[in-house]
Amino acid sequence: MKVVDVLCSAGRTGFFFDDQRAIKKGAVHDGFTYIGEPVTEGFKKIRVAGESISVMLILEDGQIAYGDCAAVQYSGAGGRDPLFLAKDFIPIIEKHIAPMLIGRELKSFKDLAEEIDTMLVDGKRLHTAIRYGITQAILDGVAKSKKLTMAEVIRYEYNTGIEFKEVPIFTQSGDDRYNNVDKMIIKGADVLPHGLINNVKEKLGERGELLREYVVWLRDRIMHLRTSEDYNPILHIDVYGTIGIAFNNDIEKMVDYISELERAAYPLKLRIEGPMDVENREGQMMELKKLRKALKEKGIGVEIVADEWCNTWEDIKYFTDEQAADMIQIKTPDLGGVNNIVEAILYCKKHGIGAYCGGTCNETDRSAQVCTNIAIACGADQCLAKPGMGVDEGFMIVYNEMQRVLTLAKNRERINNALNKS
């Protein structure tokens, strides 16, 4: 199956781009926006609408394969590529990528994705968002040409040997961490609530008391609203380094506090994402490793999830090799080509580290669908309900795609028989 044309359309993501540097410098909320001047290059305001580019591959039989280029909420921060605006990057796709794809045979996702992911333009790699979206479209194109789901293509080309099954879906509450939890429980979310605990004074508490109270509320609310005793979701809370701030990165004090959280969550399992942020890659790895070791030595079962400073495929290998966490969030747009998501999940699983197929609230329905296929094909330990901050749209998109893929794969023989008869 050949590509006969490539078209691009500008789109919106499920959230917003935020100037993280300006926020860290003290910008304050004004309704849903911020007061102050932007700091990071490309931003005209501190919060701007998220943008995407849908890349459509026109196939020779008239089918259309597509993927969405999207970037994380905090674009341009922490060494990431610059703010991703459609008007700036559609011309790059049309000039440099479309000509090399038109006329190409879609035989192998892996080979063509790796070619795009390593491609240089004027001596530089393509923006991560471009690599992300183009490789999604290639995966969809190969799947359409072979009349398979994207998950089946991944399982075959990477020889994962994975038996397809539901992957636990992780839902995030945003700041509405009470009402959204009710929605999560009603919908039966497997992992909840993220929580957005990003401020010591307002959300964690100077001694961690506010988060401890919230965990108790979470446990009690689940027990009160659940309709079956079999429903015991995992509590996964992202604290954005605030535990480290509150306890001055003192490992012993952090361990004691996390032990208190474990008791507060009982009988539910607890994960803590980003317990500290020491603001450099090597230091972050070492401190997470120390914390994880100390927790295990004291028999504390809370799992530590690596997030900050573990962004790229190379970072993921580094943190995994050092056994610096129980689980690693694979922030999908930061990896560029979606082929790297496959490699990252398989690498984590090979080395006994939990693989969380994550991403950002600032994605699209299409990128969420593609990531769901990859999570299923590689046997990820959980995947993020995305896009959006909350549980309304993202959970629906990921859950419905998962059920479609599992149903199609389960009925593959039936489908093939029907196609052969037609």
C-alpha cells in the first residue's frame, strides 16, 4: 500500500500550553488564566490554547491514515523543544516530510518510524511533536494496509508475545480532586486520582497533614461509593516534589511520612509520583534510588514513580538500569516517535520496572487512541486517560478504544472469514 499524498490540518489539543518558567517565578491565577508577563520564548501569554497538527496520509486505495502532532503542557521548559504552534510547523512537514513519504510503500511500521525519528533537517532532528504525529500516521497506515489493528501490528513487528487484555487506566483529577474522584469511582477507574498536589502550603501541608487527610478521604470515599467489594483501585498521587520540599529532602523523614500515607490508604495500594525534585537528572535518579531502597528496607509497600527529569528514551533507560523507581511514567510526546514508546515499555518490563504509558493532558483523541494500542500490544502496567484534565473525555476515549481493539483482536478469525467471503 503506497502513500499518494500527505495533508495537514491545524487542530486543538485537550488542554493548554503553560509557561512553566513564568509560573515558577510567581505568576498567579486570574480565573483560568494567569496574571503576568510570559518568560519562555514563543509565549504571548502565560497560558495559551494548546495546538496540534493532524497529519493525514492518503493511501492508494482511498483510505486515510492519520496521526496528531502534539506537545506537552509545559513546552519549551526543562530542555524540551520550543512551543509547538501549527502555523510554524505545517510548512516544515509539507516541505521536508511529505516529499519523502509520497510514493513510499507502507510495509513496516518499525523501519519507517525509525527513519522519521532519526531524520535531520538542516542538521537538526525534527521537533518531538512532529515525530510523534508522523509516526502515529505511519502506524495507522501500516495497520490499514494489513487490515489489522495498530496493536496487532506492534505485537507482530516487535514480537512482543503479549496476550491482549485490558490495561489499567489511570485517571487524573486536576484541581477538582473531590468531585472528579466521585466520577472516577462511578466509572470504575482502575487507578486514581493523580491529585495535582503541587503546592506545599495549600495542598500537601507544611507537615504533610493536608495530603494525609486527603488520602483518608479517598479511601473512605471509595469504600462508601463502590458497588462491589472487588473494586479496590490503586491510589496514585503525583506530588510534584512537594514531599521533598516539606521535609528538606531528608530521606528518613520522607520515609516516615510515606509510611503514614500507606497506613492512611490501607487496604488500598498507594503509589507516589515525583516525591522530590532536586532539579537535575543525575541527582534526581540518585535520590529516588535512595528513597526506594529505604522504603523497601523498612518493609513499606508504597511504590515510587519516576517523572521529573525522566523524560526521554535515554532518561528512561538510565533510571531503569539504576532501578531508581518502582514505575516509570513514559511521557509519550517527549519521546518523539511512537516507536520509542514501544521500546520504552518493553525495556521497563524486561528489567522488572513498572511501565506507565503516560503522556500529557495536552494531547488529542487520536494520540490517546494510538498510545492505547501500544499499551495493549506491549502489556503496559497502566495507561493514562487523556487528553484533558479530569475524567470526562479522556477516560471515555481510552476506555472505548481499548474495548474496540480487544474485541477486534478477539474476533480476528471471524473478521478474516467474512472478508474472504466478500
